Amino acid sequence: MSEESKVTYHPWEKTTELEEGITLLDGADDVGISIESLCGGEGLCGTCKVIIDEGEEHLSPVTEADERVLSDSQLEDGYRLSCRCKVQNGGEIETTVPSVSQNTGGIVLTEGNEMEFELDTTVQKYPLEVDAPTLHNNVGDRERVLAALEEEYDVDADAVDHLIQSELPNTIREDEDEEAETLSFTATVYDGEEIIDVQPGIDEEMYGLAIDIGTTTVAVYLMNLRTGDIEAVSSQVNPQSKYGGDIMTRVRYTRRNENGRQEQQDAIVEGINECIEEVTREAGVENDQIYESVFVGNTAMHHLFLGYEPSYVAGSPYVPANHAPAVVKAREIGIDINDSGYLYWLPISGGWVGPDKVSVLLVSGHYKEDEMTVCIDIGTNGEISVGNEEMMWTTSAPAGPALEGAEITHGVRAQNGSIEAVEIDPDTLEPTLGIIGGEDEPNGICGSGVIDALAQMFKTGIVDQRGQFRDEYYGHERVRKNEDEEVEYVLVWDEDTSIDGDITVTQNDIREIQMAKAAIQAGALVLMEELGIDEVDRVVLAGGFGNYIDPESAMTIGLYPDVEMDKVESLGNAAGIGAQLALLNKEARQETLNIIDEVEYYEIAGTDIFRDNFMKAMYLPHQDLDIYPRVRERVEAIREFDGSVKRGN
Amino acid sequence: MSEESKVTYHPWEKTTELEEGITLLDGADDVGISIESLCGGEGLCGTCKVIIDEGEEHLSPVTEADERVLSDSQLEDGYRLSCRCKVQNGGEIETTVPSVSQNTGGIVLTEGNEMEFELDTTVQKYPLEVDAPTLHNNVGDRERVLAALEEEYDVDADAVDHLIQSELPNTIREDEDEEAETLSFTATVYDGEEIIDVQPGIDEEMYGLAIDIGTTTVAVYLMNLRTGDIEAVSSQVNPQSKYGGDIMTRVRYTRRNENGRQEQQDAIVEGINECIEEVTREAGVENDQIYESVFVGNTAMHHLFLGYEPSYVAGSPYVPANHAPAVVKAREIGIDINDSGYLYWLPISGGWVGPDKVSVLLVSGHYKEDEMTVCIDIGTNGEISVGNEEMMWTTSAPAGPALEGAEITHGVRAQNGSIEAVEIDPDTLEPTLGIIGGEDEPNGICGSGVIDALAQMFKTGIVDQRGQFRDEYYGHERVRKNEDEEVEYVLVWDEDTSIDGDITVTQNDIREIQMAKAAIQAGALVLMEELGIDEVDRVVLAGGFGNYIDPESAMTIGLYPDVEMDKVESLGNAAGIGAQLALLNKEARQETLNIIDEVEYYEIAGTDIFRDNFMKAMYLPHQDLDIYPRVRERVEAIREFDGSVKRGN
């Protein structure tokens, strides 16, 4: 019996055991790695070449095919055709699949969801070897490099970044002595068109950033463009917040201050550069190794980052400065990545359907599915889209910050010590709490906790369908009037909190939550009305917030339409994930251009239809219980709608 | 009899008198102005529109065609279709032909030569009018502008400069109040592809620069892109001179000083910006109105200006960093024109056939003619090309600075007071002088004077064919030995000069001139040998120097091959003129790409064939008088070749 060999494939560090005679090309399949092989493993094309890092002695010898297809210096550097290279006589082998040979699907993880796609980056690196110039072959450096790219990789680039061109005579010769007959270097090409880097020798490291600029928070993901992995993440409060917490205040600031636009651009650029410093330090990556950054954010964040005049998109008729993807050299804006690298903003569909929304749609994909879906991105503005492959409408609803725990008496940001889950015993009205970080003494209640609390108070009958405390519970020790004569429910007694006093949910808190959820719910209902539908097949929650709320509680208060519970799905921070996807896959990037053509925006602000729906949506879960049959059933399993608890449940 | 009208066409300010009933379109022909008229004057296409500045009352009324083709605001602004607009009842009319309606050949003057070409600039301005956005038509600003360009002018641009995009929402609205139903602005488009400016209202002013960076001198021409006129010229000593007088010293400086490349780039950029300040001030033009600058210079000047590593093009195998035209945003280099404008370097054929040489060939055009031509650009390096439409060889000969008056005992730059022409009486040996500026007392002798003097001394027999003073003239008062025991000819006696002492031409001076002319002559002879020809049909002198030398004297000493005198032509500063041409005419620019493909470079340095030819070329005009039959004839009309003067001539 033949011995098995242990082969580890880099850069993924995936290991498999192969029987004698199996090629490294075939072995890669075992661990889900797909190596390019245009000739079908016939040893003709060279696209399957790999580098043998360790264990050459456990492989079949170099073949004629290797010698024919690979250059001398590649052979010296340990390159082999993986289709010709068989394991033999056992032992351990380490091999690196260079990015040019990779044909592998990457994976983005979203809190339990996986998304598969092909790794096909806009930035590509190509190791090249050209004849050194002689008096009889003294074509210029630029033309020599471009011709080699075309010949060896069929890449028809015709531009060289100015800064790269300046140093080109040095970089292509740096790795060689004066007598060398060949020059060896690696060209980095953007979108198959422009050389944005040239490095001596073989250097296949390349990184990119996916950046999500929220009105409140900025998140920067450092991604390895060879593997698709996230190497590090950093986030911070959007430094433009000092010019206003919301979009309109920031836009007004640009109008009222001569340099307001520049100031806000400088602030966000500085903030992002701080995040970049953090992720590069954490991952041990040089700024120069980052060749592209894909951005998402709403249209105002887009304009303010790029320094575009934001006034006209902020007011009627909401005209953006552009729809097309903004593609700008990093050095034009001062983002600390490779000077010749690019910043790429996903496109804008319309005034309020910005790159963030386009990114969410890219990830949710429901614009190309049969199922009728509501997709909700909860934030200060709730971004809502309803539709399927036939038709897609989208709108923006003014939810305010209550769902994120703001403007709530004991509301706090989600953090260690905050109450994130609440269950109330229908008999005793005693609550059971889930506290972030497993702390004993809570410091307040965060968004998901508030939604849970209200849903439980409704289910147990403490509040009625209008969100009002029922009179009959007054006198229960946990339902009382506070100093302001306002009714409230005591979630935690003073002695069990880390703050000074009880943690309660007041009548006013409930009103805030009702208004916030009603705005989002009404937005969805208006779009459904526009589409002529009464119900949807699926609910998709985008935004980090969707990961934390209890989907049943959210449906109980009517945050979104009534569907089967297993039809509620959370995408995590879909906007940021879409940016990652667009960074790693050209086709996905192209797809965003289709999205902006297909999506229609419905402006609900100030319309009668929104006002009507909003009034009805103030109820829990809605004035018309017929459209919430599943919620009704779940509530009625506990109590009658007059509030009386069904004892024994 | 009908009255005649007087019509003045702007921007040329050309005036003509037209009989009643003649259209402004037809009238333009009278003064050599060609107005676009795609529909052939049928009032359909609108391409012939002009603006009536004065005298509307002397024109036929607005027609239905005007109303159909022109927009309301164009009519308000005085636009009319020139094909529909007839003069009537006499009077004076002033009309402006906007650049979009111009189809006119421009003219570049070169010291008596004229060059006609169509004015077809890479930069174009397009007045536009678009519907103001509404809630039902709220497409983004960028897409609105690009669509209008496509629709109104069939210009399929797809890029907007980042800086222009930033301000786009403001600029397109600046000229209108909030209630306006249309927005009116002018878009400036580069090469039909990228919007590089947007201005409110109608603004058709546009300028460009043609810049000739010589090793010694920089010249900047400010050109009106609407008319093709030179508005102002400025020149200065190349500020890189402080890093070395010649190319090799400057290149060595970059190798020996860490920031040497940057220093030299900074120096030339600063110098050019000073010239730009001068020409804009003189012409009353704003820097922002300059949208492009076309550059010529040798390959080293090209590399040092752009900040490219120059080491490898300076030494064997003379590989330039690039051949393709360098096209760089002005702001990347810091040239003070419109920030979104472009710098465009003509392409490089090979190491020593740089943009300057390509430019000279563009102007001389002899690579596409039947006649076999020698083209010589005299400078420290003599740039020589020989060929015709079949084949073209070019080389560079190390002439040194003697022909420009340097390294000559009484040599001076061409300036007021310097001797530029010399005639010597064969009987008395008394000279007659031509002095620049008509001054009485000369201060020295400039390049053209030195060539004249030597030619005259040879013709009159003072020196023999080897350039040596003949013994028999010793003793003549003007032929004497100086303090260094060196023979010299006295051109001007002390008392008649503005300097301290006589002005003379020494034996050493003659040697310097011989070596300089021999290098150029030998270069041409080598190329002729390579082409297998004994004689040429035509001699073309490029470079400012060619304007000043006496063509017969230059041929007499053998600076170039023997041809009929009327076949010697001076192009003036052909390199600079080529830059102007490439600035004004896209086709000419395209043509330079053909030139670099067709021209072959012959490296003569260190070759035996050059050495042999150089030795023979040291003679006056050449060792072999058979190849200078016309010179021989002219000399023999005065004297025998033994030096004895033919009395009575």
C-alpha cells in the first residue's frame, strides 16, 4: 500500500492527505480550493502553476511540460505546474497557490449566514519576466511591461499611473544586477486597464478596504484580496457628528460656513485614516499594500466624503450630484492607502437610495427573486424596500433614534451591562432579563431590550393595543406612577442596578417606540399598497441592529409585516457586507449598476397615504388585527385581548 | 441698387461688405472664415449658429427655422442661424461665430513661412441648456449633463473630473434663479471623453500653452484655442542649468543627490510657472482659462520635467521610461493652469529621438514626401534626419556649442551689438559687417557671424581647405599672430568696438567651428550612406538658429550637403511650432504616433563609420570636393583653389 502525503495549501493553510500519484491540482479539490486550469490539466497553459515551499523531495520530478511552460527563474523560485506535480513516497508538502492561479470562491460570514461567491477582484497582481533591454531591443520600459502583460496574461492594459511611471525604470531593474538577461517584477493592474503598482521580484500580497460610512458610525474592514478573508476591523463614531447628529444639520452647516464642506470632508478623512492605521497595525499590513477601498453610505455621507456639494440632494427634488460609481485616486482625497490606488463608491439610485441601500439590495438579492420580500434597514431613518424580481419599491421612513435606545428614559447603547432581552411572567409580571456580557447589575436598556419589553408588556396585557397601561394593573408593585405622575413599569429595582435608581419603562418611552416602529411599518405598508399586495413572503432585516432584536418581539409590536417566523432573516450589517462583496467580486460590483436601474424610490414624506398608515400603525401591532393573524394567535395563546390573562398558560 | 452692409466676424475681427440678401454664412467665405453647416445651409441642423452682437436691425427677421432649431434662451441671447440670416438695408453688423460653429483653418507663422491647418483642438467648449430637475425628472446632475452633451453635440463623454464633479451641483445652477425651468452652462470637454470644466452661462474662452523645454532655454507660447492665435510668448533660461549645462551632468546630479530628481523637477516647474504668469498677465488671461499644455523637449528634459528616472535613457542601451505620449493632469505636477487641465508630452521614438525631434518631423513633414531631405536642428547636439516617405533615419551628432558662438574667442550670444553677418572683399580683405540692432560698435561675434566669417575667409583664400591660414597672407594688416603666437584675422579694430580690444577670428576658433560642423555633416553623411544615397534633394533647417545663418555660408563650410540654394529652407523653431500645431489640431497630434513608428534611430557615437566621415568632414566644405560641386563652383568664381584670387571678380 502506498504512503499518503500531507499537503498544505497556502495562503488558506488548508491541509489534506493525498494518495501517491495524485496531482497537487486534483488534491486542491479535496479542501475546496479551485486552481485555474485553462487547458484542463494537460500541462499546456501554465495557469495552474503553484510554488513549492517545502517538501519538493516528496513530489514527482520537474517534467518537460514544466520546463517548456515555466521560465527559468520561475523554476528556480520553486514554481511547478500543479497538474504535472504528483505526490509520492509520503511526507509533508507545503505549497502556495499564487493569486493568478486561484479560481476559488471566497466566503463572507454574517452572523451565521454564509455567502458564497467567486473571488474575482478588480485589483490583480501579475508576476512578469521580460527580456532586459539591449541596443537591439531597446523599446521603452512602459511599452515593454504592457506588452508582457498582454502576452503572458492577455491583459490589455493601456495606462500606467503617473507615480508608477516615474519610478518604472528603477522598479523593474531593482531586483536584477546589470548583467541580468531578464527583469523580474510584479505588476498590479486595476480593472484590467491601468498599472497601479510595479514591485521588484514576485510580490503577490494585496489588500483592500470595505468602508461603511454611517451617519453615526464608520466601520473599516481590511480584507486580504488573495484569500477574501477579513484581516482586521475598526470602527469609530463618525467624526462629522460634531457638525450635527443628523444629515440635515450637517448639510445646513455646509451652507452656513464657508469652509463647512471642506471641514466635514477633512474630519471624515481623518477618522477613516485613524481606522486604517488601526487595522494595518493589527494585521501587520503596509498602507502601500492596500490598493482599493470600496465605500458605502447614504447619499449625504457619499457627497460629504467626496467633497461634493450636498445641498441639492438634501432638498426637493432630491437630485444627487451623480449616479455613476465615483472612482477617484486615493491621493486625490488623502486616504492613506497606496497613492496610486482607488476609492470606489457604489452607485446612487436616487436621492434617498444611496450606495448603502444599493449595497443592502446587493446582499439581500430580493430584487431578483420570486418571493415578495420586505427588507428593512433600521436606523435613524428606516430604509425599507418591498418587491421581487418583477418590481421593487424603496422608501425611507423617519424612525428617529428610539429603536436604538435613544430618547428612552433608561435607554443606553448596546454595551456590557445593558439589558438586551426581557421576558415577563404573565402571572406574576416578574421580568427575566438578558444582560449583555452576562453582568449581574444592569446599567440601562438597549434597543433590543426596549422592543422585547414592549412586546412582553403587550403580550401580558400590561399595556393595551394602543400602548397604554391598563388601569387594572395599577397597584401592582411593578406598575406605578413616577414623580412626574407618569405610569411606568419597573424592570429592575434600584439595589439590583449599577446605576442610582430603578430601571423602568415609562408611558412616554412606549410612545417613542410606537412612533418609531409605526414610521417603519407604515413605510412598508405604503409600498405594499403601491404594489397592490396585502402580504409578503419574507422579511429581511439589514443593519447590525437586526442581529440583536428578537424577531418575534419585533413582529409582535408590528415593526414589520406578519409572516411565518422562519421567513424572518437577519443579514447583519448588509451595507458593509455589500461593500466587501463589491471589493472581492467584479461581477457583484457590476450588478449594482443593474440595481440602480431597477429600483424605484417612493417619497412618503408629507403624503396623506403615509399619514393614514402611520396612525393605524401606532397600534400594537396595528389597528387592524386581521393583517397580523400570527401575532394575534400568539397573543391570544396567553391572554384575551381585553387584557385578562389566560391562567395556566 | 441695393445698399451694402458691413459685417465684422468675431473673434477674428474680420470685416467684409455684403450685398443685400447675402447670408452671414455665405458672407463668412469672403474673409476666409468657414462656418460649420452640416445640413448645407438648409436651416435644419443648427451647426451654423452665430451670435448677433450689433446691428440686428440690418438683418432679416427671425425665421421659423431659427425658432425650431434654437432654444428660447439662445434666441434671447442673440443666436441666429447664419444660413437663414440675410443682410438688408445696409448698416453695420457685428457677429460672433462661437467655437462650436467654427470650421476654420488656423495659421502658424514661421519667419515668413506659413502653415495652414484646420483648427480642431483637443479641448472643446459646448454651451448647454438642460431642463431644471423636478420631482418627476430628478436624474443626477452628472448624468443630466452627459446626456445633454450626447444629445446636442453627439459627444459621448463618460468622465467628469473629480474637482468639477464636486462643484457641479453649484455651477450648473449658478446662473439661474430657483424657479428657472432650464439651466444654462458651458461644458469644457477634453478629447471628447472627460468634462474638465463647467461654467455658468455661455463662456467660450479657452486657451492653451505650447511649451518647448530646451536644455538651455524654455519657451512658453500662450495660444487662443478659439482662433489659433499666439497671444503672448515668454522664455527664460532653463532653471535646471544650475544643475549642469548639459544633459549628462544633470542626469548625474540626480544619481548623486538623493532629491536630485525632485529638485530639478521643482526648478523647471517653477520656471515654467513664471513664464505662465508673464504670458497670462500680458494677454489678460486667467490661469483657469488655460486647459491644456503641449510639451516638447528632448527625452532627458521630458523625463526630468515629469519626474521620471532618467538614468537608463541617458546610458546604453538608451531605454526611455515610455514612448507613448505622457498625459497628466496639471495638478499632478503643479503647473499653473486649470487644475483639471492636462499636460501632454509628444511621444518618444527612441532614446535620442525625443518629443523635440518628433515635433520637428511633424513640422518638416519630409517623412511623408517624395523628395529626399536632410533636416538639421542645430544645437549642442545636432539633431539630424535624412529620408523621405520610404524610409527615415535620424541621429544625433555631438556638435558642441561653437556654432552658437560659445568657446569662440570673441563669441557672444546673438544680441544687440553682435556681428551676425560678415562679407570680406577678396581684393583688400576688408570686411563689411552686419550688426544686430544696427549698432555702430560691435561687442563680439555670434554664431551666424562666425559661420559667415569662416565661409568668407575660405572663399577669399585667407584659409585653405583644411581651415589653416595660408602663409602668403601673413603680413597683411588683418592677418597676424596674437600674443599666444596664434594666427588670427582681425574683424574689427579696437577703436571701432564697444569692448576693450580688437575683435578677431583665431585659428583655434576656426578649429572649433570645423569640429562642430564636421560632426553635423558627418552625421548626415552616415545616414546618407546607410540609405545608399549620394545626394539629397532638399535641406531643411530647424531650430531658431536656422533663421539667422546665411544658408550659402553654411553650405560653403559644409554644414550640410550641397543642394540648389532654393532647396534650403528654414523652419524656424520647428520643435516649438510642432507643439503649437499639436495643441491646435488633433490630427497633427495623432500623426506624431505614426512618426514614432516610422523613424529609425542610428547611433553614431563611437562608430568607425562616423569617425571616418568626421575626419573627411573637417575639411572645407569636405575633403572630397566632388560631392560639393555647387560650392566648388561658387568658390572658383572668386579664386583658384590654391588661394590666388581671380582678380576682377
